[in-house]
Amino acid sequence: MDTTANIRKIALGRPVFDREEAEATAKIFNAQWVLNGPEVRRFEEEFKKYIGSSQATAVNSCTAAMHLALASLGLKAGDEVLLPSFNFIAAGLAVCQARLKPVFVEVNPRTGNLDTGKLKKMVAKSTKVKAIQVLHYAEYPPDLDSVLQIARKHVQRVTEDTAQAMGTGYAGKKIGVHTDAACFSFGPLKMICSGGMGGMVTSDHKDLVEKINSLRSYGMDKSMWDRRESQRPWIYSVTELGHNFRMSDFQAAAGIVQMKKLDQFIARRKKIASFYDQALSRQSRIDMFHPESKSEPVPLYYVIKILDKTGSLRDKLALFLIEHGIGASVHWDPPLHLHPLFRCYGYAPGDFPLTEELSKMTLSLPLHPGMSDEDAEYIVGKIDEFFQQGL
């Protein structure tokens, strides 16, 4: 007898779409523009209004956003960019693709973000460091005040990977306005989803965004949209070694609808996260991440720490949950400095002990607006069952 059919299935995350997104994207089939057109411009306007930035430019992924943000800072090939090793691979790829050198920083285990004390020491001992790429891990900002103070004294330029922090606040403002450029993701597991993938760069630097606009469209001095009313719209000049990182109007149309639902999504996520907080606090083998005092986190992933530095207990719990239909995952193991791609820079096991320990402890539980209260209760019940059985 097959018992798997009776197991509850709960995804780690999934987009929540309905008829409104379908109708909005269907209209694009009959529109004159389907790529980098009016819906993209409308999405950019809506997004920068929400974040509070003066500029916003849409691209086809957050990876592209990070790449273009770094490429638009005026840095030279081989300049060093500091970033936490406890990170998603896209962050490291973006640095390399911008022809810069990734230099990893130790983690603060309380937040999962870069340790600003270690950051300060690394900046002080190298004249090659020209930028810092900040991560907001699982919606928790690092100590941005300290990062910006270090940047003003030494490296000047700071960008943010804000893929996990849409809606999160810091010092009374939304994440996305504090640094030179902030990069957002609209992938299927993010706060909003623009029909698959998508990204956005926000900034208060008009010249930086203008360069990104050129780079996202092959390096053209003017996009087709900007040339549409000129006497010879086919004429353009290529001024940069650019890319085809443009967003489609299908993506933008879905993103605009998702923005309308954002407050509802956030409220639902907060309710589920609050339930997790209370229900899991009684487990002695589980610890939580702790936000900086000035931050106002909005939960995207619900990440816990399993108090076993070997990773064995975390792995057993993850597999137990998956066996019972719960889409648990890990963000991230291994850390970036232990990926073969970055070994060419001389990194080896033991270089960042806190980062390596944390990568063996973290476990991400399902959290998305499509979850029911019963789903959350089922997940907590299975975690309780695991520890009660001593598995």
C-alpha cells in the first residue's frame, strides 16, 4: 500500500498568483511592446515609490542586478570587493563577472551577515579593496551604520544584495536607499514574483542608473524605447561592453500586480513567523537569528540554527522533514570560499571557522503566503516528533 499519497506536501516557498496576474500578463500579447517597454517603466516607478529611492531600473534577475551595479561603480578590473562567504553563489558570480576579485569576510553568527569588526580590519590592511557588497541574510540587515562608516573612511562604494530583504526597514527607512545601489530579486521564492525571474536596482545616483540602463541593453546609448519617437529610431551608438539583461513587459505586468498584494503577503508571513517563534522557542537544540537594534525585519525565509557544529543533526532533521512532505532546505552549505570556483583565490577549509560552523547549523523551514495555519502546525509537530524520538 502506497502511504505517500496521504503525506501533507508543503513547499519551502512558492509564488501566490491568481486571476489578476493572468489577466495583466494576457494583455501584453496584444500590446505594441513586449520587452523593456511601458509596463517595465511603470513597474520601476511603482517600485522606487515603495522603496523611497529616487531611481529604479529593472533587469531580468537579481544576479544581473548585482553584476551591473558593481560594473557601474567605476572600478578597475581586479579591484577587490569584500563580501560575506556565507552567501548565495550569485553574489560571488556577480563580482567575478564584473571582472573584480571577491574577497570574503567572516560572519556574525547572530545575524548571518558579515562581521563588521572583521570587515574593518580587512579594509585597513589592503589598498586594493574598492567596494563592499552587503548581504541581508534571511531579512536581517547587518550593522549598516558601521559598514557605511568604514566605507566613507576607506573604500567609498557599497552595494547591497537585498534579494531576501524586500520590505525590511533599517533606521526608519526601507532597505534599498542606504548605499550606492541595492539589488532585489523577484524569483519564485522571493517576496513578490514577476512571473518567474526578475530583478531591480534602486539607487539615488542618477549617473549610476543611467550606466546600468545602457549595460542592460547591449551597451547602447539609448534603448529602443528611448528611440521610439526619433526620426531615425534604428540609429544608436554602443558605448559600453553591455549585456542583454532586459526585463520583459510580461514580467513587469505580473510584478505590478504583486506589488498591490505586498502588504497582504508581508502580514501573512509575519503571522506564520510569529507562530514559529513561539512554538520553536521551547526546543533546546534550536536557536534563532537576532536582528540588529535598528532593523525592522520582514520575514522571507524562516531560518533556524540547529545547535550541532558537525551538521549531522541538521542533516537528519532536514531529511526527516522532507520524508514527511515538508520542503526544508539549507541556505547555505558550503559557504562560497569552499566552492571549487573560488579555490583559485587560495581559500581552504578553516579560513572562516564561524562561517563554516554556521553553514552546518542552518535550516530553512517553509514560509510563504500560501501556507495555512495547519501547515505551520504540522511542521512544528514534526520537528517536535523528531526531537522527542531522539532521531
